[in-house]
Amino acid sequence: MIAMKACLLRAPARVETNPLEMMEVAAPEAADGEVLVRVRACGVCRTDLHVIEGELPPRKSPVIPGHQVVGVV
């Protein structure tokens, strides 16, 4: 298994309670017609904070917040 470090949200909670857990997870694999991006930096926006705090439902659980990335293909 190729692994990567990520902050994982298992269950929504107030940010002050530190609900994100830094851990090693399996790295994704690109499917046909997709590219894999090695993330160098990732921003967390207010939408991510809404998901972390349970104000918006996560699309899946657990979830790795962050969708504004800078990386290398």
C-alpha cells in the first residue's frame, strides 16, 4: 500500500475540540481519464469548516477536508 498523511474527520464536532486526526491513509489511484496530483499545499475554506462542525453533512464518512490544492501532476 502506498500511503499519504492526511487530516481525517471521523465525526463532525466544534473546531475547538480538535476533531481532525492526522494519520496515514491509502493514497488514491487515478482511474482511466484521471490524473493523480501530488498535493504540495491545501487550503481549508469556510465550507470545509461547515462540514467539520456539522453545519453541512459530509458526502462520505470519514472525510479528508480541503479541496483548494496546489500540486504537481
